[in-house]
Amino acid sequence: MKPIDTYPRTQSFDIENIHSLSRGEEGTISDVPEMSLLASLGLRLGKRVKLLSKSFAGGPVVLSVDDRSIAVDRELAEKITIRK
Amino acid sequence: MAHCGPKKQRRRRKHKHHFGGDTHKTILLMGLPNVGKSAIFSRFTGLDAMVSNYSGTTVEFYEAPMTINNETYLLKDAPGIYNLQNPNDDAERVAMDMMKDRPEAIVFVLDAINFESSLHLLMQVLEYNIPTVVALNRTDLMKSRGMTIDRSLLQNRLNVSVIPTVALKGNSLDLVKYALRQTIDKEVQYTVPTENKDRWRTVEELNEEAVKTTPRKNGVDRFAFLAKPFPGIPIALLVLATMFAFVIGFGMGLRQFLLLPFFNSLVFPYIRQGVEALTASELLRAILIGEDYGFLIKGIEWPFALVLPYVISFYAMMSVLEDTGYLPRIAVLLDGVFKKIGLSGSSAIPLLLGYGCGIPAIMSTRSLPSRKQRLSVAVMVCFAVPCVSQTGAFIALLAERSVFAFLFIFFVSIFAMVIVGLIMDKINKQSVPFTLMELPPLLVPAPKLLSKKILFRVRHYLKEGAVPMVVAIFFAAILYELGFFPALGRALSPVVSGWLMLPEAASTPLVLGVFRRELAVLPLLDLDLTTVQFFTGALVALFYVPCIAMIATLAKEFNVKTALLVFIATTATALFIGGLFARGYDAIMMLFG
């Protein structure tokens, strides 16, 4: 995985974590923890993701990536950064 | 990229598997979870396999013989996995071991919908250089999503046969078999990248070249609302309420209008006549056709006329729910709430299954991420989840007198589940692993596979549930007619009459309940009780010892100590709460009435 700094970016505040997206918003993954399951579920560098829903009581967020729905733990979602 | 030819390694194919003493050549079905492997297995073997849409149900794998080129192979349905290296869980470990055993051939189910992840797994599989045939599955969904996949490009690059299939409908599976015949005796040498990073890059390049998509408006987003708290939660409640209404309504209809009339007018009269013609012994007649525990009457009526209808209606509904792929949405909705008691949302599935039978429920806890969660959920099922046989008995006992009392029992069940969960969490504090799961696309279940699955489960009930129930009733009939129960009633009378305020005869269900859950309820039917007493009995039965088979399952899945502790704790809780209710009600009535 490429470190986040090798990506060209103009302004640092373009970077957010997935959990801060609002419903229906999209972004491109710029950094993601090294977990084989994340990669297999399509959450890899450069992938376009869309936030489908957030749960309540600290539940997971649901993302769409490559036309699949993936439920990601809130804490984990906060570790995945995206560029809008 | 790859080449295959008749080279060395010929010795390898002579290697056979040792399985239960027999030697079998095996063929392995591999693929991601929920991509139709079980459907292919079911179509190939014609034997019963569970086909389920929920991630994890194939941790137990199925196997059945299959004939290729006049030779019999053992087809094994490997657990659905994402990764063959550095296994993350039991399913991946099992699948990896199966690969290391070197099967004769592999049928790889390449999911057209999860193309990249499937391809990534396929490349790991090809590294083993075992003859492989690829079924490119769910091509119907693929087309409906406006996608095309260049099959010949895949075939050329990977040097494997790729056959587009729709496993759920059985389309083109003959072609897969044909390809298997062509491939199984070949020596193969596949060339695939072995470094994880290269592998993903190759996958993404292949995806770029082979897959063409016409963009469409409604993707998975169409059903996204199901996983949103609103309207997801109201919908989930509606779905579950509909499910239970159907289970009860359909089951009751089946019982009242079909099974009971059938047995009462066509079976029992002949049994009575037959027994009366065969023996004049009063004792023997009482044991066989007596009013109370007549073995040939109750031994048929209880398992087949009272309980079976609910077993059929429950599993029909549960199987539909599983095969649509809706259950993981419930897991996501409940995840946050379950976290509060140290569990993940996927615990909802074993708990729901527990309303069918506790044994598959405890076994299905295997798919939960930690031992602590497994234990918590198993104990919750033992304490507070009535199985379908018992629910059927509750309906017979309560619903026909007071629907309110029946619903209240279920309310108590849910409340108790939370309490038990909290206690288990306190005893065994552990952090909950991250939730990370795919929500499979919603599907209309295939009737053929669905009916096979329901049949399989009902047959399981007949074998594992009904037969032990008949045996238990047989012994009960003998003991009853020999005058054992009145003596037992006197012995247990301090507990039964003194504490629970039930008649002495109610000690019988307490003893029988150890063997079968519903037997803690059914004998109460024949006693002349007040609604409050019926409710006390039902309450005791709910918390009481789960049946002996569940205790045995606990001992097998965990250990004997756990099983014994659950046995003692459930009995104590049941008696304590039952008595508390009876006395509390009594006190309130004295105050106000």
C-alpha cells in the first residue's frame, strides 16, 4: 500500500474519513488499514465509495463500492480516509 | 500466460484421500461466500445440502458422491472464503486445509457480481496447480446490471475453462460437468502472480480489460433503505411480526384443519380397535392407548399433530428469510445495540434460529467472531429462547385461552435474553471485533432449492426431534401406569405445590421437560388449571432446562462444565422466577381483589 503522502493533493483538508461523509456522498479511498478482508471486500486504494447509510447506537456504516454493499464498523470506517 | 501439459507430477494423482477409513478422490467447490456454491453442490449431487444466503453458514461443509468419467468422486462444498493465505478465521482455515489435501479437481465459482474479489481468490487457488474449472456464476444478475464479461479473454489469460452459469436456476451446469470431465485428468501448471500486491494489480488490470459496464442509475442503493435505522427498523419489526404471524397462523391451520382431523378420524380409532382386539390386559391397554400418556395415542399426537405443523411453518418462513439475503440487514441494524452487551449484530441469526431448534442455533454460533460471543449467545438460547416445539406447545396451552398471556411469554423471553446477555458480558469481559461484512444482494428464492431446504430441515426434526419425543413418551407411559408419577409428585410437592402453587400432578412435566422442551408444557394441557397456573407453568418451562440434546450439544461445542452449569442455572432460575410470579400474582390479587 502506498503511503498517503505519495498522493498529490492540493489542500490537506480535502482528506476526510469515510465516517464523516454524509448519506449519498462519494469519495475516493486515499488510505486504508492493511487488512486482507477489507481488500477483498473492495475497500482498496483508489476505489470510489459511496456512503449508503449510517446506523444508530454506534452501529456500522454501509458503503457501496463496485456495486456491492459493505457494512463497516464505525471505528474502522474512521480509519479509512478518502478524497472527495 | 499459463501453460499446461502432460508433465511430471503424475504420481500426485494416484494419491487418494483417507476419509473415515475409505479412500475417496475428491472434487472441491471453492468460492467467495454467498455466490451459489451450495446451489451448485445441491444440483450436482441431488442430495440434501443447506443452501443459505447468510455469510458463515457453510463453515460446516457438505459432501456427497458425484460421478465423472465413470469414476466416483467425493464432491466437497468448501466454506465460502475471501482469502487463502494467512487465514483470518475457521472457515478460511478449513478451506486452506482442504486445498492442502490436494483434491483431484476444483470447481471454482467465480462471482460475476464480485468479480475482482473472486478473481483474487481464484488466483490464489490456481497457485496450487490443481485442475480447475471456473463457473462464472450469477450471469443473470450481471446482465441485469448492464455488465458484460469477456469470457474468452479470461480463458486465454488464466488458461482455464470459464462457463457462464446461473446456479440458482441450474443453467449451464451440465457444461461445467463436461468441462470437468475434460480437465480432471490433465496435468496443469498455471502461471499467476504470487505476491499479494501484484495479484491485486493483475486483478484490477484484468477487470479493466474483461468487464464492460453500461452505467445504470439504480445500483445497490435501491435497497439501501433496509439498513437505515428509519425505515429499516420498522420494516424489520414488520417482517418479523409477519413471520411469526405466518408461523402461528399457518401452523395452527395445518393442525386444526388437516392433521388433527386426520389422526382423530382416520388413525386413532383403528389403533384403539387394534389394541383392544389384541390384548385384554388393562395395564397394557392403559400404556398403549390410555387417556393420559397412552403411547400409541400421545406418542403420535404430540410430535406429529401438535408440534410438526409449527416446525413446518417455522422452517418455511426462516428458509425464505435466509434465501432472500435479508437477514444480514437485520444484523447490521442491530449491531450497535448488540455491541452494548458485547456481541456483534450477526448474533441475531443464531438467536432467531433458536426459535426453531436450539441445536442448530448453538452450532451456528460457530460463525461468530469470538469464543466469548459464541458462549454468550449459546447460553442466551438455552435460557430464554423457546424452540419451535415448545412454542407450538405454548400456543396450545396459552394462545387458545389468552393471546395476551402468549404474547407476554415472548416479551419475557426477549427481556430475559437481554439480562442473560448482560450477565454473560459481565462475567466474561472482552472487546468486540470490528464488524465488517458484505450485504448480499436481495434475491427472489429459487422454489426448487427452497423446498429442498425446508424438506431437509423437517426431516431433521423427524429424526432428531420427533423420534426422541416418542421414546420419552413411551417411558412416561410406562412410568405413569406403574404409579411412579404420583409418588414423584409427593416427593416434589414442596416445590411444585408449595412454591409454584401448582397441583402435584404438575411435577410430571418438570421431570419430562428434562428430556424434551415441549414435554415441560404439553402435560399441563390435560390438567385442570387456572390461566395464572398455566402461565406459571409456561414461565417455568421457558427458563427450565433446555432439552437433554441441547445440553449434550453444549458439552460437545464447549465443555462438560459449561453444560452442567447451564443445566443447574436454568433449573434454579426457572423455579425461582415461576414461584416469584405465582406468589407475586397472589399477593397483588389479595391487595386489590
